Amino acid sequence: MISTFLATPFNLELSDETIVKVIITNSEGDSAESEPISITLYMVPDAPVITRKDRDVRGKITISWVDGPSNGGSDITHYRLAYKKPDDASETVLNNRVTEKEYSTLSGFDLVIGDEYIFYVTAVNDQFESETSSLRLFYSFKPDAPEQVSTVESEIDHESV
């Protein structure tokens, strides 16, 4: 059983490739040095930041976002967008391979007007998925324009009033 694992990289930047040798230490002492191993330093990317949501058109939701401060050392390859009601146990994936920083959909999913939903955006790089950003909203939209209102002459007998 390994009791201690210590790695101290010096002056490494994300996505830098370096050669390392590993020595394992436990209560019995140190292991022999490993053969050289080539590694590249990657981290989990920061979560995207949701910047805008639009629901101006009946049945259409648009969500926009920007990348978090760090891509984890590898370009973001795509985003995953999902949603759920607050009481649902699991989320429903709307699209697993969004490549733009905006997603629009005509609701091919069953949103109920007035109900609350949580939308999730996750960034994915070559190595990892970010934490998830979330947005809570009540499903509503701008009302339709009124139809042309026509005036109807009333047939009131003004003398009997």
C-alpha cells in the first residue's frame, strides 16, 4: 500500500509536456526510480458562464454562454446542454455535442408554460468535463400580438335607456 505520493512540478504550464521519473515511498522506504515517463499537464476546464437566455418566441429557448477563465490546458471541443425540472432526479440531455457558445431549440421537448426548469451547460476539452453551470427559469414568452380588433355597432335603443 502506498502511504505517500508526492509530485512537485516546477515551472510547468498547462498543456506543457515534460518527462518525469517516479519514486514511490512507503513505510518501508523508497522504490527504485521509474523509467522516464512523458506527461502533459491538463486540468478540468472552468465551468462556462451563462450570459443570456431568450424565450421570446413560443416554443423556442435560446441560451448563450462564455467560457470560464481556464480551458484546462486544452481547447474546449464542445459543450453539453441539458435541462430538468427542480424535482426531477436526473437531467435530460438536449444536445451532447454543441460546438458554438449558443444553443437554440424549438421545444422538441415538453416544456409547460409557467413551470420552472433548470438548464445546464458543461464545457468539454480533450481530457475532461468542466463543472456545470446552471440557469433556473420559468418557461414563459412574450405574448402573441393581438389580432386586429374590429368595432361593432351596438344596436342599443338610446331612447329606452
